[in-house]
Amino acid sequence: MENTKAGINQETVELYMPDFQTFLAMEGKEWQQERNQKDAFFEEYFTKYAMDSLDEGVLRELIHILWAFNGWTNKDWLHEQMMLKSGLPTIRSTFKKLLYGAEPLAERFDDMRNNIFMMGAACISEILTHFNHKKYPIWNSRSRKGLSILGVHETHLPKSAQISGRQYEEFCSLVENVRTEIADKHPEFTDLFHLDFFLYYISTHATSEPAPPAGKGTTEDFDHDQTIEQILELGDGLGFDVQKEYNVARGCRVDAIWRSKVANLGTIAYAFEVHRRGSRDSAILNLQRVRRDPSIQKVIVVSISDELLAFREEISSLDESFRKSVGYFNVDDLRRSLESLEQLKDILHTLGLLRVDMHQDS
């Protein structure tokens, strides 16, 4: 079976198209209405001149309506942290550069990632897509999975969730080629947002997962900061209060912490240390100091399989109390946990249990 130049398989397109069209005619209408409301929000508050007066209220509403933040329960925490760590002047200027700057897209994309707290690739691409449906596609796990199911080769798709600006530029070209090829038989695919609906539908209705490439079944490397953000998102989605770079004691800090108040038990907490490279001995020493805090029930090492095995071996010779207090979290399991949480929220949204409330001025 021969693939087209963008790598998609037209027979797979035709396999899903009839049910997708039925989806658009039924529950998809609500999705389209929600998209139109978000478009109106961007048209009102993200014009070139409105950027200079963007305020905290607009930023808060943006965080609440973007799909990229759908996994977060406490979106107000995101807003507070964004304001605290980035500041409104930087937020204004960076948004204006992203949407209206003359610099190359890669530079504008990276500038947004680097200067505004918790603005990852999925969020930035969603903002760009609402700004221009024809030019910018959404990058997230759903779009990647949908393209893979359609037959796009693994080597043409970024592996990391937090792609660079250069990778996003390449992704824009790839997705436009896919849209063009689908539009040959289905001219209603006039923009990249319509294609994103199709990719989302495929990713959630596929009967089987695309086979991973040989030798790539587990993560060999990962992004340290991105992993911390994923830990925060998972903890928030599970109902914990979360904090990044938490100081347990003077000179003793962990990458992330989850906290929860439990009746009759007070506050319980779980501390997370992400280890990509460096001395394991110093990391273990830090965890021992963290564990002295009586409110912390567990200290969790987050890394790839080989590193976690090495940590287990080194910790096996330490005292039993500490050994039992240490947990090991594989970055692949972290990613799968977030995907499962996202699937649950998708189901709840379909049932009408999760809604995006758009502010409507009368």
C-alpha cells in the first residue's frame, strides 16, 4: 500500500472520514461553538493594540479556556505563578512578539517558552492556531498520535512534548502538506483547525496504537524542566496542592512537592526529585535531608529506567526507614499517567461534566 508524499495513507483517511463527519454533525457542533467563542475572545483581547493593555483578568480567562491547560484543576495557581515569575510587562511584550513580531517563527516560539512560566509548546501552538487557523497547527499528544495513525513516519514527528521553535516550524510545514493531501478529496479541510478536529477524533477512536519504532520502547533521555512541569500537572489533576522548587529547609530543596490536607492526619506531602544527570550520591543525601521533615511521607526519584535501577542499588545499603520512604517514578510512566488523566477529562467533558465557561458580555 503506497503512502502519499506527506506520509499519510489515504485508505486510513477514508476509513475514519464517514464517522468523523457524523461526529461533526452531532457532538462536534458543541466543539465548533466552543472554538468560535475562543476565536471571538482572541479577536477582542489579542489585537496588536490590545496587547499593550492586556491585564490579569484576560490572562486568567485565557488560562481557563485553553485546552492545553485542561488537565489542571487549580488554574488560578497557574495564573498566580505566571504573574509572580514572569510579570505582566514581560507577558505583554512576549505575547505581542509571538503574534505580531517580524522575527522568525522559531525565535518567537522559543521566546514565549523561555520567558513565560508554564507556557509550553501545546499552549503556544493553541494560541497561534486561534490567531491564524490557516497558518498554525496545534501540537500536542493528540495531534502527534493522529498523524502517526494516518501513516506519518515516526522520524517526521518530534519525540518530545516540549518541542523547540525550529521543530514547530517544521511541524507547520508537515501538517499543511497533510491538510493539502486530504483536501484533494475533502475540500472542506480549508484550515488547520478543521484538520486538528480530525486528528483529535482519530486519536480518541483508533482501535489500535501505532507500533513504536524498533529499539525505542523506552525513553533514553528527557527534558528536566518539562518533567517537573508534568509532575506539577499530574499532582494538580489528582487534587493535590503543588509547588515547584520547594525549599524543605535551608539549603535543601526539591524539584516539586504535592500536598493535601487529610482529616485527622493534618497535611501529607510527597516530594519529587528529577534526576537527569549528575551525582546520585548528592541527590540521595538531599533526599535523606528532605525525609527528616515529618510532613513528607514519601520522597520520589523521577528518571529513566537505568538511572532508577542505579538509585535502587545505591539506596539498598542504607537504613530500612529511608529505603521504605523512597519511591521510583519512570518518566515513561509519568507520561502515560498524564495521557490517562487527559482521556478521563475528555470523557467527562463529553458527558457534560466539565465545561469551559466563556465570559459573554451582553
